[in-house]
Amino acid sequence: MNQLTEKLIGCPYCGETIEVLIDPADLDQRYIEDCQVCCRPINFVISENMNGELQVSVYSDDEAL
């Protein structure tokens, strides 16, 4: 059973720091989740760094993935 991991991200629209829960099963996935502050759609990309830790990259719709 995978435990959810808490990560802090900065919204690419409003700049607010928000806490998100990441499921390790989402590794190498892309999905969209609305910002908890401004409600705009944030594109999430979940990957793994060289140390085996989950890494979260976020993008606005205007940014290329």
C-alpha cells in the first residue's frame, strides 16, 4: 500500500504556496489539479529524482511541458 506524500508547490498563476498530496503510484504521470487559492488548472508532472524521491513539477497552461 502506497502512502501519500505531502509536497509544497508554488502555483504558477497566483504564486501562492500550497500543500498537495502526491500518490507514489502516480510516478511518471501527468495530471491537472485546480489551485486551492485561485482555482486555475495546474499541470502536474510526477517524477523521481536520482535519490529515488518523488519530484513534482508544476506548469500553467501557457508553459510548454
